[in-house]
Amino acid sequence: MVPTKNKAILDWVEEQVKLTKPDKVVWITGDEEQLNQLRQEAYATGELIELNQEKLPGCALHRTAQNDVARVEDRTFICTPTRREAGPTNNWMDPDEMKEKLNALYDGSMKGRTMYVIPYSMSVSGSPFAKYGIELTDSIYVVLNMAIMTRVSARIYDELGDSPDFVKGLHAKADLDAENRYIVHFPQENLICSINSGYGGNVLLGKKCFALRIASYLGQKEGWLAEHMLILGVENPQGEVRYLAAAFPSACGKTNLAMLIPPDVYKEKGYKVWCVGDDIAWLRVGKDGRLWAVNPENGFFGVAPGTSDKSNPNALATTRRNTIFTNVVQNLDDNTVWWEGLDKNPPKNALDWTGKKWDPESGVKGAHPNSRFTAPAKQCPCISPEFDNPEGVPISAIVFGGRRAKTAPLVYQSFDWNHGVFVGSIMASETTAAAAGAVGVVRRDPMAMLPFCGYNMGDYFQHWLNMGQKIEKQPKIFNVNWFRQDENGNFIWPGFGENMRVLEWILKRAFDEIDAVETPIGYMPRPEDINIEGLDLDLDTMKDLLSVDVKYWKEDVENIKQFYAKFDEFNTLPQELRDQLAALEKRLG
């Protein structure tokens, strides 16, 4: 039965059915009975493997094609009427040309398959933040993941009524041909197209495609922000909760920070940390003049390797039930899962992520380095009581971070909002051995949005500057670096839960409760103002962590100039950011 009379939806679905030619169409309602039927079907075909239901109730394993294991940035396009609108940091193609290419690939791609129509809400349905989408897919894996990651429900049709204001998503696995794999966004048409992939990051179209690329474009048009940020609340012993949003490039400990467990010295005093979101934040100015944020997602799509009881016990606890694991090791002895970094006991009788017999002694990794878990956010032990609040939470601080061996200190605060936008625009990490290419190369990733900004990034910076004028009670903006190294290449700061000590200073600054020292790069803590009680660190080490080496910063200025030059082609870099860079250079002498 078709659950809607919305003409825009019916016409669009009919058009895609004609194009892709599925054998049948199933309208997803989001109810458990229907989802369970699909699970059983996926177990029967082998699309999913049912895991040990006593040890991992509701959990399943999925293996992707071996050529389809990660987001494909070189196959990801923003198709706008002009190249200027997409900007220098996005792949661009003329929309008509791209549609001709895609339509040829979609033609008959679902023959012999079922098309599933998934209605979903990003953020709580009916909330002032909520946006709605319909994804068409021929993959049960996608349906079940979307039911975890978003709020899938037939109620979406009631929310939409006759409105054509929804984001259209078309996904077809086709032949999983890597040469013809495309993830394409048409921001002006609220349209996302994905073909020849089955990997979550390319096919769960509510995730980066909608929640960041399309939403960032909508935010610019409508006056709000869609950001690649975690949201967390720190509750003090008096029971007051203060919230911050933070952006980090990959491999910088974002999920660990989102689910941080306070060190004992804080726990004993009664401090708690609440996770509102681990990946995406939508931010709007509230009636009270503050910036409010929601996590538009409903689940976590986390990287499995390295997740353990030591690194992130809250994330691990979240995956103990109702979770879909992708490309991890299957332990045949008890039909559970394993990955590198989970513990020191790899299973002896196991299949690797490709489904082949695996010997832990072989030196070959059993789980893919980008293997994943999809788990309901509400299962997280530290999920915020405000998680479903339709109004969101008020943000007092915005934190940017990167991975720098020498340049950036442990923490500093921007002088004001515009300087904070500058700090976000120059965010960078140095490549580690894990990343492709040379070690120590500086990669700029402004606001951690470089792969996810749905329009010209120069215009995006301007939008941030404009937002500052709209927010009467601006959050303060900070930069952190957990990865400062000594002469021997060892990390100086212990990281993980100890990062709470830095958050404490940040939130005190956000509420004007502590002083700071002015430096050429921003305001910094006095070494004695970071609580090091119970740590194997002395005041001299703190001074080192909080030092600003002018030589490194002058080198960085040259590197920033090279990065900013990318925007010369369309001349979209705001003059304000050029002025901020010149002012930094002057302060450095």
C-alpha cells in the first residue's frame, strides 16, 4: 500500500521506477515487524550474517565488496549551474552532463531487484531543526542502517503533507563497478545520487551527503550552520550542564572526545560528561540570542579498529546489541566479532573481513582498517538526556582541533568571533604513517569540512562571518592539539579522558570565570590553570605544552598563504580572513 498522496513524492518515485525498472517496490514504514522481515530476508540471501543472539542480541555482520570499503572523494561531485558555486575544493560537473551519465548507469539497474522507499527525518520529527528525506535503494543493508542512523517513519508523510520540500536520494548498487561509482549532489534540486557502491559512507544518504553537503548549502540559504562537529555537555558537581561543539579531522580522537569518561579526580567530585552527538551538528540562533545545536542523526557510524574498553568504553558498550558490523572479523567459535585494537586475544578460528579463513599469526589484519559499526545512539551509556530535545542544547564554546607535532599548543582561545573563524579556516593535521603519502605533511581541513562542504568554501567562510553578526551571545572559539610531541616523537599530553582537564579551562573561559594570557596566536591558559592533579606531568612540561614557537608559526603562515591561494580563481576568500592572516604575521614579528 502506498502511504502518501503527496504528488511530488509519487511523481518522483514513479520516474525513478521507470528509470531503474525494479521488479517490485516496497514502501518502508519504520515499524519493527517490517524491519524484522527484511532482516530475515537478508540472512537468507547472505546479504547479512546473523550473529550470536545470546552474546550480541539483534546484531548482524555485513561484508562489502573488496573494491568498496570507504568514502570515495575523487568520485564525489557537487553539480551546480556554475563551477564557481561549487568552488575550488569540490569536484564539479555541469548538472545536465552529469545527469546524462548517471541516467545511462541507472537505466535498468534494479531489474530483478526490489526498490525500497525510505522516508526519514534528520533531527526529531516536527522540531524547528528537522529536515526530511526520501531515499530509494535496492539494498536491505541500506534500509536497516538508515533505520539506525536516522528517524525512519511513515509519520514523515504527515509532516510533509503536500509539500515538495524534501531531499531526494537515489541509490542503486548496480554492478559495484568502481570505474562507474558516483556520489553526486545537486544542491539546487535537493537531490543526491549514488551508484555502484554498497559502502555505508557512500550509500546512507542521510549521513554526510544530506546532513553536511546538502544541509550546509541549505544552512547558507536559510541562515544556520551544518557542521562536522561532535556535541557534548559537561555537568559540574552543582548539576549545571555546559555544552560545546567541536570539529576534528579524522584520526584526531573525535568519537573518543564525544563519549569521554572523566578521570577519577573529576568523577569523585561529581563531574559527568554527556554525549549529544559524535559527528554532525546543526546550529541555529535561538530566540534568546544564543547558538543552539542538535545532532540530526539517530545513531553512530563508528570506526571499529581501535575501539576498546580502554580507548572508548562507552562506544564499545553501545555496540553490544542491535548493531550492524561491517568488514570486521567473524569469530567462528562463538559467532561473535573481533577487530584489531579490541583486545589482545584475536580468535584462532575466524574469517577475515573478506570472508576468508584468517590466521592472526599471519601479520595480515583481520578487520578492514575502515571497518564500521552502526549502532543506535540511545544505547550509549553517556547519551545526553537532551538527545531528543527538539530545541537542541545551547552552545557556549566551539572547539577546533588538529594533529600537530610542534606548532599548535595544547589549547588557545581566539580573540573574537572573526578571529575564531580564521582559526577554523586554517585547521590542519600532519599526516601520520597511517595516512597515504609522506609523514609530517600539513593538510589543511577547514572546520573539518573540506570533503563535506556542499558549495564554494570561500562563501562558506563568509557565511560563518555573517553568522557571527546574527548571534547576539556568541560562543567563544578555541583550538586544541592533543598531539604535541617531544624531541623523541612521544606524545607529551596523555589524551583520552584527561582531555577533560582542558575542557574545564575552555568552559571556565566561556563563562568568564578564569583569566588568560594574551599571545600572538590568541589567549592561552597560565600553566598552573590546567588541573594536573594525579597526572605524571609537572609545571615545566605544562609550560612546554603551552609554548608558542614563533619559528614554526612563521612557517605555518607561509603554508596558510598557499592554501588561501586556492580561492584566488574565483576570488571568494573573504577579505576579513586575509586581514586576519596579515595581523597574525604582524604579531609574530
